[in-house]
Amino acid sequence: MDDTDKVKLDHQRNKSEIVNLVKNMFAFDKWGDDEYKVKLQELVAKDEQLVADVIKKIKQEKGME
């Protein structure tokens, strides 16, 4: 597995964590709960960084950077 595949896989895992957290927020009627809100914000920030990493790796592979 090369670096690009690893970064893409990390991004997919993080997206799954976000979806599962949101499902739990609704299932346990915790929408708006500060603990869940903080965790969701952390996952979204992590996802933004992972997306940037994916783009960077793809550009490097294609010699665009």
C-alpha cells in the first residue's frame, strides 16, 4: 500500500466515524450535547486535514507539486 492509498483509507475511516457518531447522537437523543458536539467538531477538522493530505499526495504522484 502506497502513501496515497493509506491517506485515502484514513479518510474513509474518519468519514465512517463521523457517520457513526451522528447516528449515535440521534439514537440517544444527544443532538446538541456538548460532549458529542466537541467530538464531531474534532472529527470534521481531522477530515478536512485528511482531504488536504489526499489532494497533496495525488498531486505529488502526478507531478503537479
